[in-house]
Amino acid sequence: MNPDTIAAISTPPGAGGIGIIRMSGPQALAHLQTVFRPLDKNCSFDSHHFYYGRVVHPEKNQILDEVLAVFMAAPKTYTREDVVEIHCHGNFLVLQSILELLLSLGVRLADPGEFTKLAYLNGRIDLTQAEAVIDILSARTRKGMDMALDQLGGGLYSRVDKIRTALVQMRAVVEVAIDFPDEDIEIIDYESLAEQVNSDVLAPLEKLLRQAEEGKIFRDGISVVIVGLPNVGKSSLLNTLLQEERALVTAIPGTTRDTIEEYLDIKGIPVRIVDTAGIRKGGDEVEELGIERARKQIDQADLVLFMLDAARGVQEEDRQLFITVKDKPLLLLANKCDLKKDRALPDSFVLAGKDLPIIHISAKHQQGIETLKESIFKSVVGGREQWQEEGCAPNVRHKAALVQARDAAIRLRQGLEIKATSDLLAIDLQDCLGELDAIVGITTTEDVLDVIFEQFCLGK
Ligand SMILES: Nc1nc2c(ncn2[C@@H]2O[C@H](COP(=O)(O)OP(=O)(O)OP(=O)(O)O)[C@@H](O)[C@H]2O)c(=O)[nH]1
Ligand SMILES: [Mg+2]
């Protein structure tokens, strides 16, 4: 157990209704009793009960704030140690002065993520659940949040643990064979064991790998950039998607000079949407710089929305600009369709030799926007919508280990097919198991743990 008592401000900096200081460790209650003067003189600090009172500097006798304090006795706490929370007014100066008072009593300032690390080290949660806490804090959409909650609830842990259990059973069989190498009867039923590797190990591993691929979209989101000639209506589309007047819109070509980025939720996908300066030749110096930035955004984008002006028709400049983005995943938009009511619009258009479907929209009059969102969603998720129901999403670290585990499982199956010796089978089994153990945190090196918990903010 951690001999230190640690503390940190757990609420974000800035003003708020309340601010919370959290303390964990063997001296938490003693320190609370030193600084807290409860209104009720007979306060017994029952576990998990709130008490009203004041935090008073014991030497200066100065009142630091009026607070609610709660003591939570181990082990039913976030860290499984004794935990204290002091709920004061959400003023950073107040929070800081109380924290400093605690530090002056010998409490150590917690590292980022240390409370959650303790929860993991003390066995309350596994490593995937600890990582879920980071995802919960950073989720940008409800869908991302649901995935993180599923993981916090042990969703990923239980899926990985099921595979581990199957491997442990197989290992038992193989180990018996190692112990009795000279037995006449075949201890290992190679064929059925190979089948078991397929159904209980490889199939669920493949599924988790697919989920990692798709989960990445919902966790990290995608970057979509709006590209087109000046005045086609790019900034109007940004504003319409955000439902706010974020970017300046004028009839003067060359209005947008810098890139403007905002976040959007498209059916659960966090989308970073970027409006760019209309790309043309012969602009002034500022416009040139804006165009350079636009090009950088295009390079990094997961999807380009290439916008044409339906009223003006396709110009040679449109074609030339299109050539510069043609290799990116893209959607072709014809904006200002409200101005072309009288003339039929084509359903597709050939640009740079590609026959592309056209999405007709009016950014100004909010037409075709739902279809556009649907198309953006489809172009990133593809036909894999069924997955969404499951809510499990292994992250990059998990994925790397899952790939290794799958390779080991394939070697194991090949070994069974050629009836390899038990010693060799045992090696592949152990490799596969080792990777899964690392995912849930049974065998995870200190460096990896450091990398994970460094991502946390202070006080979590
Ligand atoms: N009728 C009509 N006008 C539109 C539509 N979308 C944009 N406009 C008008 O087109 C003009 C240019 O719009 P912007 O959104 O500023 O175009 P932009 O592509 O961002 O232009 P730059 O920033 O100069 O590259 C403005 O006068 C808009 O009101 C539309 O759907 N229909
Ligand atoms: Mg603009």
C-alpha cells in the first residue's frame, strides 16, 4: 500500500459553483480533523457522510472557506484507501490555499492520474477500466461517452478475460502432455484443440480488432475540410453545420483568409470541421498565406468536402483545384442549389476522370444538410453500422497487443495442425496469453503504466 497521503484539486481551474479537493491515504482523516471545524461539535466523521463546517488554518486561526467535508473509509472508495473530499467554493484562490495548508501538514501533491493509478494498483479496477476514465474525461460525443462507460463497466475486460480463460484451459492440457511425454495415449486432441483456438481465441480476437478499427473513429474522431474556389459558400456551410454565425460570410470573394476549425457531432462521430480560404491564384500576401494553410489542412484531412457553385456551373479553375485533391477521400457538393430551381441538376459529374455523385445543398437555406451529414457518416463508417450497437472499442495500445496475440494464436493453430511438440505449443500459448495479460494490466511494465497515467489531468 502507498504510505503517502496525497492530495490535489480535482475540479478544473477557473470559477465554478463548487471546487473539490481530494485526499487519499492513511493520514487523510487525521489531516481533515486538523483543518476542519465542523459546526456540530460532536461530529463523528461517519464514513461516507457529509459534514458542514469551516476550514481553518490551525496556527493563524484564519477561516479559509465554508465547506462540506466527507470522509470515506477504505476500501469502498475510489482508490481503495481512506479518501477525503473537501467541497469548497469554486474559487481557485480558495482551493489553492486549502491545498497548500494540507501540503504544509506533510501531504504530498498527487501526480496526474495518481488517484486512478491507485485504484488500479490496489485492484479495484483493471487497466482497461483505468484507461476508460481518460476516455470519459475527453469524450466529445454521447457515442464516445457510451463506449467509455462500457469499458469502465468492464466491457473490454470481460471480453479479453473470456479469451484468457480459454487459453488457460488449453495451457493446462498442454502442460499435462509436457509432464508425461512418454504416455502412449495421446493426451492432446490436436484437432479439437485447433478448433477451439479458432472459435474461442481467433474469432473473438478478430472481432476485437475490427472494433478497434471502428472505435478509433468514434474516440479520436475525423477531420473534414471544406475546399473550393472563393465565394462558393464554404463559410456558409460551416455556419449552417454549427448552427451559429461562426465565420464571416460576404459576397466578396476572398472573405475567409485563415483556416477556422470547430467541432461537430455527426451521429456520434466527433468531427473536426475546417473552413478554408478559397483557393485561387493572384491574391494578396495574406490570402496566399491562407491558401498555404488550407493546403496543409487538406493534407491532414480524413475527408474533403469539395464545393462547387451550382449557380455558376463548373469552371476551369474548379477542375484545376480538383486535381490537387483528387487522391483524398472526398465528397462532391454543389452549393446554392436554391438558385437553380428551374434547371435540372445532374446526379453525378466527371472530374479528373472520376464519375462522382453530387450532393446538392443550399448552405444558406439549410437544404440537403441532413443528406450531407449522412454521406459524411457513411463515408467514414462504411457498411459497418452493425458494430455500433456493441459499444466496445479497444484503443491503440490494446490494438497493438491484440495483433501480437492474434499472430501467436495463428502460430499455435499451425503448431496443432502439424502436431508440434507440447513445449512448442506451450510457447505460443504463453505468448498469446502474455499479450492479453498486458491489456488488462496483469503484466504491464512500469514504462507503459507511466505513459498511460501521464495522459490524466491533475486530481483524477
Ligand atoms: N443563394 C445562395 N447563396 C449562398 C449560398 N451559400 C452561400 N451563399 C452566398 O454566397 C456568398 C459567399 O458565401 P461564403 O460562405 O462567404 O463563401 P466562401 O466560399 O466562404 O467564400 P471565401 O471565404 O471568399 O472563399 C455569400 O453572399 C453567401 O450569402 C446558398 O446556398 N444559396
Ligand atoms: Mg469563407
